[in-house]
Amino acid sequence: MALVSMNEFLPKAKAGKYAVGQFNMNNLEFAQAIVEAAIELNSPFIYGVSEGALKYMGIEFTVAIAEAAAKKSGLPIALHLDHGSSFEVAMKCIRAGFSSVMFDGSHYSFEENIRLTKEVVKAARAMGVSVEGELGTIGGVEDDISVDEEHANLAKPEEAIRFYEETGVDCLAIAVGTAHGMYAGEPNIHFDIIEAVSKAIPVPVVLHGGSGVPDEMIRKSIAAGVGKINVNTENQVACTESIRAALNKDAKIYDPRKYLTPARSAMIEVVKSKIQLFGSSNQA
């Protein structure tokens, strides 16, 4: 099966009141863990790839890995640019074979965010590629970009509704109190914002910063209208903790397969738990 746009499964997720997970691909082991978990649970999913991960893996290898996963699994898989910073980066990914892109114009003025997002949507739609937009500023750390709580701004429902109406994005990430990375305490999610926006627009709301959010908050977010949830840090932590434990147990290990195999298994368990929590099992 070829890579697909998020429109192949996100409308169904919104209608069915479940969410599809975006799991970031940082290397081959991440990609393998994600697809193996999805195969076991028969779930659609999204490979998220940040610009930092693109620089690390190379765009050709990234696309080839995702295409191999789609062919092997037969599942509906989207390869999605995460937090794309410009029209040019989005177009580069589309030309390389990405089936979905995010343009993150949240650091621009509201009007400029709309203008730039519309340009990406127009070009992407002509290629059958889905687009995610973002409104409000999500806190935490994503690659080398850090946003502290003081500068994290919640999305305003009326602006989010207008943003969708003028851009026609296929899903919309809105800042509702979550953050990239792990939480020191519990996040303060504004479910009222999610519900107000979700009821007013036909496309799913996206929850960024899904790692470490308590399960009950995830369920409540989905009930309020979230149809896509991003997870990266929990997989990174599981991978690193597993590698650290293996190396601490045996300092003579030098074959990467000896510590990357259990790390991959640890990530499979994380992804399976999220798929089950999001409700996307058997929705492929």
C-alpha cells in the first residue's frame, strides 16, 4: 500500500470519536517500532518527521523507510512533516514523497499565519497532500526550539474558527495548555477551547504534546473533539532508558543490535499503549 494523506482516516476518526496517533520517526528503530505496533493492533497512524529529524536521517532515507513500512504493513500510513517552518520546506517534502505536511505559522501574526498557510494548502491540495495548521503557541521544547510557559499562548476559539474557514486546512493544532516534552506536573488542558472549536469546524483538532498527559485527560480531549494526537518524547525516553540499562548491565557490549533491539521492543509497547488509549485499534 502506498502512503496516504491524513484525509484517508482523520474524518473517520472525528466521526467515530477516536484519535489517530502521530508518532515521530527519529531513526530506523523508531519507524520499525511504530509500524510493528500498528500492525499488531490494525491501526492507521502518522509518521511525524521534524526538520531536525530530516537533517539527521536525510529526506530520501526518510521517505524510503516510510514507503517500505506502508508496503509491508498494508496499513493506511501518512508521512507528515511536523512543524514545517516555511512554504519551501513543505514543498521540498511534498516533492520528495511526503503525503502530508504541517505548516507552523504560529509565530507570525494571525493575519500572516492565515496568508502563509493558505499558500501551502493551495499547493498541497493540488498534489493530493493533506495540511495541518497551527494556532496559538505551544510550550516546551521541539528540536532546538524552546517556548517557556510565559510565552505559550492559548488559541482563541473565534480565531481558530476563522483560521479554518479562511485556510481550509485538513486538521488544526490549537494551543490548549499542553507542551512539547515531558511534564513536571499535570498539564492544564482547556477542554472548553477544544470543544468550542471542534463543534464549529468539520475537521479534527490536533493535540500536540501528548507525551506524559494522564490517560483520563487524553480520553476527555478525544471526547471534546481531538482526532489526532502527537507523541514523541515518551518513545525517546523509552528508547534511551532501555539503551542505558543495557549498557549499564554489560559494559562490554559493542554491537548496536544488542541494545537497539530491546530499545525497539520498549517503543513498541509505548506505541501499542497509545493506540489502545486513542481508540484507533482495528480502524485501519
